[in-house]
Amino acid sequence: MTSPQPLAGDSAAGLEDQHFQRSEGASIDRPADFVVLQPDGAAIYGSRERDQGLRGAIGAHVPDLDTQGMGRVRAWFAEDFARRALHPNPLADQVLARLGYDHPSGWYGPVAVTMEEDATGHIPPLVSDVRETVNEILAAVTENSWLREVGDLAAANSVWSSANIQADDSVLRKAEERAHRAGISWKDIDGVRTVGFLDQQWTDIRNSRNIGESIRASLLEIADADAWMLRYMVAVDVIRDQQHRAEGSIAERGPDAQQYERNMAALRMNVETIADLIDITDAEFTAIRARTTDNWRRMISATAEGIASLGISEEAWNYLCEPWFEIRSNRIANSLCYRRAVVTEPLLPPPHEMAAQARDALRVEPQTPQSDQVARPREELSDRPGSVPPDAAIDLGTDFE
């Protein structure tokens, strides 16, 4: 750490001649001479108290007190804090970085901030813009802590653990209610729970500085991947039918085909749900729709390369019939607290319309079913949201860009 810049009369007149009255709270309206930033994200403002100097007032919160000037402000911290068993202090990292000092190794333990002393050795109270900076970051850190708790509990009960699929969500629900009472919207709570449930790089997201932005980016990525998986499923189904036609056989249609359609409907609704949760922009809407519906000839060609024989296409088709697409999506849908408004313009067309576009690219007509047990596209299935697993062991071709 850089050498501290001592105050004038640090051990005597410069500090001990100033008296403080201590007041605590996340934010106070009356003047404050220092604020202590805690590793747990809390902040304590301190004011004058008779017969107590600044060093003594701050020393009640910060062990082995040391100090360093940083231009407009001065930091107070534990001496040799980097070598002590002290917890990292992300609140101090953000506040002091915003105030113009980005510590290369980060801050540890409680850190106090005051204004810098003036030419006479006097340290004035914290000015309004410094306090506004602290309070703004404090609010964000507090919001992040609520979101992390919800995400951690959701990730611990991830949809990828079959043992946890039916686990009791009561602890998670209580955490969500606490977050909502703290001012977090149900829409944001639904977003972080969805990312946690899917365990979508949650460790990286929870440790990011702006967790809200990271959650949104992750949800957008999920929606994009789910939209593409729907496109892939349509392509596999069309190619499979074509391969059967070429061999003079008819693709089996029955309960598995019905599950296949429910999976596609679940993927589509999951994309729509996430688009609403993140307030998708016009540009994002257009980009996802274009990647999902444009250039079917290229998509069919790329997919056909990965399932070049009927045996391989049957294997891929049967894999895509697994019900966990629908199970996973339904669990997310059933946990939603925020109820989305009626969508006037769906992001994606229904799967049967996408299949018609794909067949048109190949000029292939749908096969005549063998029995009444054909799973025709059913609009009533579109109320089942869904998404795609990040570890799906399928060759996705080359069209996902």
C-alpha cells in the first residue's frame, strides 16, 4: 500500500482538538464528520461528541487505525489490513473508486471516510456530494445483497438436480418476500430466481459489481439460446420427416411427438416470459426474431450436416422428446411472482408456422399421419414457458452466431 500522508499534528492538535458526537444509521440528514463503510455493506455516519477526538471516534469502528489522504477525502483503515484476517470490503472499493481512488488490491475490513484537512489542520464535515455518492452506492449494494440471497437459494435448488426438483421452496419464498419489502420489484426477483434456478453462470453473476445488469445479460442470453433451440427442434423434425420420405417410410407420430410439441411450446413461451422480465428493447427483439426465423435454407443445410443419416436424426429427435424441457420450464413459470401483461406482438411465431417456413425452404409437404395420435400444433400448449439446458449434448450446427 502507498505510504500514508499524515495529518498535521496527527497524534495531538490536528486530531484530538476536534470533538464529535456520534450518530449512526444508513443515512442521516444532519451534518456528519465521517462515514464508516463496513464489509457487510452497512454504513455508519458519525458526528461530534464532546471530549472525543476524530481518531478516537473512528477508532471505535476501525481496529489498529491508520490513515491516508486521497485528494478531497481521507481514508481511515486498519494498519497493514491486506495481511490481516479481515473480510474484503466491496462497499469501500466502490465508494473510494467513485471518489477518485481505486485501490489496486481492494479494501479490507471497516474503512472510514472523511474530508481531507484544510490548510489549518481542520477536517470539515462530509460535503453533500460525497454523502450522495455513499448513499447511492449503499442503496445499490443493499439491493445486490438481497438479490444475491435469492439467487443463492435458487441455485442451491437448481433445476439440474433431480433430487431438488420437488424441494421445499419456503426458505426461498421468505427471502423473496424480504427482498420485496426492501424495495426490490417482483419482476427483478423473478429474474434473479430464474437465473439461479438455471444455475446460469451464477457464481460469476453474484460476484459482479452490477448484479442487476449481469442478471439481465444472462437472461437475454438464455432467451437467445432458447429461441435458437426452438429453431433447431423445428429443423430436426422437418429433416427427419424428409429422410423418412426419402427411404419410403413414415416417421412415427404418437405420444413422443406430443411431448416434442410441448417442449417446443415451452421453449417459445420461456422466450416470451424472459423478454417481458427484462423489458427487451426493439433492437434485441429484432435480433432474436431474425436469428430464429430468417434464412431457413441455411439452417436446414447446417442442421442436416449434423444429422446426415436417418439413424442419427432419430437419435437427436428422441433426445429432444425428453420431458425435462417442459418440466424445467414449468417449474420456472409456476414460481413467477410477477404476472406479465398480455403480449400484443409475440417475439416468436408458433412452432407450426416455423415448420411451414422450414418445409417451404425444402419444398417438402408434411407427411400424412398413420393414426389419430398425431400431435398437431396446439395453441393451448403455448402457455407453458420453457428454456434450454446449457449442457444439452446436441450438435447445434453452425447457425448460432
